Amino acid sequence: MTHPILFVSHGAPDILLNPGATGAMWADLGQQLPKPSAILVVSAHWETKTPTISAAAQPDTLHDFGGFPRSLYAIRYPAPGTVDLAGRVASLFNHAGLPIRVSANRGLDHGAWVPLRLIYPDADIPVCQLSVQPTAGTAWHRDLGRILRPLRDEGVLILASGSVTHNFGWLTAPGSPPFAPAVEFTHWLGRAITGHRDDDLLAYRDRAPHGAAAHPTEEHLLPLFVAWGMADPDDSVTWRTPEYTYGGLAMTACLWQRDT
């Protein structure tokens, strides 16, 4: 079986306290997706110059944020790690002639455990993380996805976790109407993904409306390019934006899967 690929916009970590439409979508995805043998998370919140894979046997839950309600810091996601998957990822990079480092103690940042807690709440699937290279660009991360493509046939779920929009200047009070530039950019990106407009995607900063403004720095969109790079031409693509939190955060998920 060729496993689906999932990208989620993880939003602010307090989504766990008020799951709303996004939480319902994540829970629904967890029910729909086939249960993977392991999960590889590509999170915007692990930035390194050289690609790095985590190999912690029992990853800690990293509360890598500040200013939220105290109850959020008590939440744990005690999923086991997977040394085997970390080794497999390292071997794929080595075969492609790319450098990769291994971290023996890296925990799960909130880009990983926040969506996972609602997608797979039992925390019984082994998880490891792969870092992004924040200045390496879109084509680099698409090519990383191509390197990781064999994992789809090995029962591994790639969970790419970032954000379709990530400009703090676009954020407003909770419950505010969606910020118009965020909606315009999100709609453009969805049409480019589902329409297989590869050149537009790679050059989104110049071609999309509000492209550079949607991502003053690129780390939150780069996981999407890893997921896109893993996809096959005949995959069906589902693009869902259930809501915009804080006005400017598009809570989009994108699912690539083989039609049966």
C-alpha cells in the first residue's frame, strides 16, 4: 500500500484548548487515514543548517512557546521514538549523497505534538522528526521529499507541519473575520497545489498575491514542499481550510493519497 501524505497548518499551540473546526478536522483525519507503522514529522519548529533526524527512544514533549495558559504546559504526548525509522531516513540521505546528522535526544516540538495529539490521541505510534533548513528554499525541500518517497511504500506517514500563512502582522483578536490577504494567498496556493502548477509553487514569493508578505521568513511553508515532493502525479489532492484563527492563520490541511 502507498501511504497518504499529510500537511497541516498547526496554528497557535492553544488550539488544543479550543480545538474548534480545526480540531474536528484533525480528529476526522485520524479516523480516515490508515494507521501507519511510524510517523516522520517535518516541523517548521526545528531549524538546522544541515538536515538532522531525531533518534530519541522516548522523545520529550517540548513546550517551545511562551505566554499561553498554564494548563497547556501540562499536556504531554508520550509517543515512543523510532531509531529504526531514523536510521532508514539517514540511509536514504546517504544514498542520495546528502549530509544528515542524527540527534539522540531531540524531543517533539509543538509543531509535532500539537496536531498529533488530536490526530492520534493514543500516542501509540512511533514518531521521529526531520528538521528544515530555513534558508535553503523551496526546490531544496521539494527534493528532500523526493528522497523520502520510498517511505510511503513502507507504511510510514509523513506529517509535514507548518503554516500556509505566517505573518504575525496579519494576526488580530480571536474570533476576528479572516484577514483578506491571508484568504487571497491561501486560495492561490490551493489552486496551485491542486492544479499541479509546479513553477508557480516554487516561485510563490513572486507569483502569489501577497506571497512574500504571507511568509516574511519561509520556515513555516517549507514543510509543505517536502510533502509535495513525496507526492506522485496520480495522487488525488484534497485542500481544506476549515477556519482562520487569529484572523490571519489559515488552518489548512492538504492530503495526498492514492485513489482506490
